[in-house]
Amino acid sequence: MYNEEKELPPGIIQTPEGDLVLSPERQAKLDRELQEIDNAIQYALVAIVDGLYPCLSCPSGQKTIFLKKGNVWKYGITRKGEAERYPGGNYGADALLFLPQFTGTYSECLKMEKTMIYNYPFLPEARDREIVLLRPPGNRYDS
């Protein structure tokens, strides 16, 4: 039981019995975030058409790279789904398709994303280029 006359921060309320609990809104937010952790998506953004795409992982000075239709531009994960991760379909480049590859917990999807990024240089599409990229063109970092 909470008897002190302290001001409570937003999101905490006192019950008629005097206990401190989360407000309904804060409890709903916690429940939603826990649900998101259990239901994540690992995805690839792949080229829809042949053409030049921004290259965030190219050697210094090179700003674009040619991708063929179906080539991977980026690997990623989301806990909120495509629409919230990329509002309005703004994927960071034109002519890309959001392609879910794996669903599971956030931890499982993070492991899958890392595996895909680190193994990217061994894909046939990556090996056929004149330059070897350490990660997909749309992945500036390993995460």
C-alpha cells in the first residue's frame, strides 16, 4: 500500500486500495511492445527493375550500383510490420519490393538478419560484380 503524498509520474496511478499500478494506457503500451518482441519479421528489400540504386556500402566515392531485378538491396528486421517500418513505401530507394523472409521472435529475426548480411558476399549476384561488397548496397552497417 502506498501512503505517501508524492506526486506520481504520468503512467502510474494509485488504486482505491492504495497500491501503485500502471495506468491502462501504459499497460496497453507494455503489452503491445512485448507482443512486438515475440512477432518480428526479417525481410529483404529487392530490386523490382534493373537499374542504378544508391550504394551505402560501396567503396568511397561510388554512390550508386547496378542491380538486376530480384537482387538484394538491403536486409532488415521490423517488429511493427512493413507499413510502420516504411511509411508510404519509402524504402530508401525507388523500385524496391519488401520481401518477408523469416518470422519469429525479435531475437530470432535479428540472428537471421545478421546471418544474411554477413553471408551476402557469397551470393551469386554479389560474386558476379566487378567490386566485392562486404554487405548489401542498402546496408550501411552490419545491423
